[in-house]
Amino acid sequence: MALPAREGRDNSEQNRALTSAMLGETSDLIGLYNAGAGNEGIAGALEASGRAQDIVWIAHELTADTRRFLLGGVVDAIINQDPGHEARSAARILLAHCFGESINPDQERIRIEIFLRDNLP
């Protein structure tokens, strides 16, 4: 059964508190998905609970911290996007709309990479 989403507002301390509460309330929790930032708090709560190796956690963006969590077995997968490409694409699309120019859909497609411990660059 999926639980309701919890909003940590990309804040590590808020995510730590929310994750700790969820772990205390849900003894049969098997997975977590965090679409935002604040991963340090989630990792801290998982490690403090002693359940970090038992819960599948999927996070976003390959950073120094998420890389460390992935290598340490706390995170199981990272969905990574290229924020530079996202920003450039947004600017190109806005400019194209302002000037009535066409958009190249292939250029604006934001690709993702999924990293596991086995395929880290």
C-alpha cells in the first residue's frame, strides 16, 4: 500500500523528522522516493533507525552526498537530470515563444540517467 506523500520542502531537518516519524509509524515500510532535495536528513533518519539497508530508497540528482549514500548502500538508485540543460532549454523555449520562432523538440527533450552502484561515472 502506498502512503500519502509527505512534504519536506527540500529541507534536510524537516525530511529527517518526517522520515523518522514515518519509520516509527510504519514498521513494514519497504521503500522511499524523494523527488527533491534534503537527502541528508532522510539518510540520517534511515541510518539512525538501523533500517537503511532494508528499505529501498530512490533519490534525485547525483551530488557528492547522494553519491556517498549510493556507495554506502543507503540510497539504491538515483534519477539524474542535467540542470544546466533544463535551464538552457527553458531559456530557449521562452525566447522562441517571444520571437515567434519554432522549437526543436529533440533539442529540448530533457534526458534522464539512472545510477546504481554498478554504473556510477
